[in-house]
Amino acid sequence: MGCCGASRRTVLAAAAGAALAAAIPGSGAAHVDPLLALDLEIVTVTDRGVVLTWTTFGLDPGGRPFPVPADTEVRLAPADSPREPVTVYRDDSRTPFHYAEIDDLEPGRPYRFQALSNGIRALPAPTLTTAAPGAPEARGEFTTLTPPPGRLLHTIALANDVHYGETVSGIVIAGFPPGYQSDPPYPRFMLDALLADISARDASLLLLAGDLTNEATADESRAVRAHLDTWGTLGTDYLVARGNHDRPHDYPDCADCWGDHFVPRQQLTEHHLGDLRILGLDTSAPDAAGGTMDRPQLDALTETLRADPDRPTIVFGHHPVTAEAGFSNIGGPGFILDRAAALELQSLYQRAPGVFLHHSGHTHRTRRTRPDLPCAVEFLEVGAVKEYPGGYCLLRVYEGGYRVNFYKTRSEDARRWSSLTRGQYFGTAPDYLLGTIEDRNHVVTRDLSGL
């Protein structure tokens, strides 16, 4: 998945991931020399805050890395200030898996920073995204966002790819490449971490864009529905769309187990959050990884948009839509929504100027892609809940536009699992899955005052 082969630092990261697979959180000596602070990522940049993550390692006598607990510190200063960065965050509790969130910054202002553990400065992750000369991790500098004008109206969580029931992560086909396992099963604690996080961040609604289950069995469908229902109510607190893993499998005990617990196949769903309209698409094909939309669902969507074309609208469904999404994902054009449905969908958006965002999953990466037809719609793929980088996006809707921010989930189990699964695909997962800081964190100005 990388373009230029494995670098020495990528190999080190892969070795660290292998070591993490057998590591116990919190294990390791109280003092390790040398201590390595690696995999620094500026995950989230908001208008008033920043989130940084990294992992600390020691080296065994054979030179192999293993996770070592250490303290967590961030030093910060405005980039235009002559003073050196000062400590703005410190946590003396020790962990190998560091998560530092700093608030109360000024909007639209550049800052210089240092992330440290035991006084050792964390180095950027060995990826094209974070180690390139212009990346904020490499420069040691980031700029907070400038929020859209007007009042904050809604905060909505965008998430996908839970894969409840999956037991091995990182396999592409036929047991290759080698995958990762956990006990307890990672889909459960990663979903728990998601639900706890979005509650703490005051999201009023969760959109789950497909692959809630691994194989859509009766047990998986029932269990993930029960898990979600302990947190909220379907149709009120959370909405769902079907993914390819959720498609009917014609099991002896149920022809469409997922549909029995959630929504019948190829059915359009509509929800209103005040005057904001949210439309859910079923893009699952009968027996394929790629996506499609049947004629009755497309006709229902056509009529819904035609009846109220100017209403501010979010659309979500599992499969990405644009040609750019097709040629830039590792599965190729056949992995996304089929071309005819994709073009018809974008043609509908041209005639419905109220549609401003289309959220999808499936690729397990965070990335924006360009539409094929001229329409003012953002096409956003969101990273998977279940594996590195392990998180979700918050969509904050203002009178004058919206702001998107990606967050990693932050429970201890989630941080450990995300650090482990960054080693997927022989250590190249971050190059493909993380996305640029602009894809993960951005502001779009648009008149949404009608809400």
C-alpha cells in the first residue's frame, strides 16, 4: 500500500506492532534506556484544540521494540511568539499509549509544539502522511481552524465499519496478510469506546454507515443491535445503513438476519433533526464487496429530493461514490458504488442544492474525494471504528457552514488496539488509512441559516 517500499522506520514500526501483539498494557521496566517515543500523530485540530497521540518503546537485548509505560507531556507556544514552548499538558500516570488533548487555544492561530515522554521528544510516525517535510508532525507546528460564522446548531457523529463478530483484523483475502486478534474481541471494546466518546463530546446523533456486523448472522445482528440499544434508541439516537458485510446471506434460520433487526434491504430511510434532513442509503449488492442501488430505492430518493430540493441534507451510505474514490482505494473501481448508480446519484445532487455532505465507509480510511459532476457536495470517507486509526468524525453544523474533525477513541483498550493495528499490512496501514490532516479536519463555509 506504500508507493516506494518499506523504509527502515516503517520496518521498525512493523516490528513494534508485532511486539505489541504479545505485550501486556502497563508492562515494562520503570526506567528504560534508551526510551523511544514514536508514531507521533496530530490526529485532531479544532478551532480551539488539538489531540496528539504517540507510543513509547524500549529495545530488548536483540534490538526488538516492546511497549514501555512513560509519562505524557505537551509543550506549546504561539508560532509568532519568541518564547519557547511551555508545558500545557502533563499526565504523570504511565502508559505506552499516549493521548493528549489540549483545549482553550485561539481559533485560526499557528502553534509550535513538542510532545514528550520522560523528557524524550516524540518523533513523527514513519508514514508519508506524518513524516513528509510539510506535515505538521515533522514541522512541529499546526494551525487551529477558523470556525464557520454563526451559532453551532448540531453535533453529529459519523462512524462505520464496526464488524461485530469479526475475530481477526487486517486480512485482505484468504488469510493474507497475517492479521491481529484480541481477547476480549476488539469489535466490542472499540464500539464501547466509540459510544463513550461521542457521549462525552455531546453528539446529538450517531450515523453508522454500514458493516455493523462481520457476516450478518442472526447472533451478530442481534448482539450488535442489543449493544447499541444499551446506549440509545434506533431512529432517535442512532441511525444505520447496511454495508456489504450486512447483506443477506440466506442462512437457514433467517433469510436477512440484519434486516430483521434493522432495516429491510434497499430501503431508503429519512430522519429529521430539526430542519436538517438525513437520508440513509442501502448500497449493498446481493453477493459482492462492491455496491449498487436498486431502481425502487433510487426512485424513492429522486422523489424525496424533488419534493424539497433546498432543504439542508446529509446523505450516508456504505460505499464511496466518486471515480476518485474508485481509483485511489486498494480494491479498485469495483469496490465502490457501481458507476451507473454513482452518476445518477450525483445527478440528483445537482438538482438538489440542499445536499451538502455524503458520508461513506467501506475503505476504512479517512479521505475526501472530488465529485464527478459539478455539485456542491462533500464526499467524505470515514476511518473504521474497529481498527487503526480507530475512531469517528464529528460533524458540527453552524448557521454559516460546518466543521469536520476526526477523533481516535481513547479508552485504554482502544488506544492499545489502535497502536497494534497500525502494523497491519506489513506496517503500511498508516499510509493508507489515516488520511491527511486536511481530510481529517476542515471547515466548509455554506449558508445553513435556514436550520
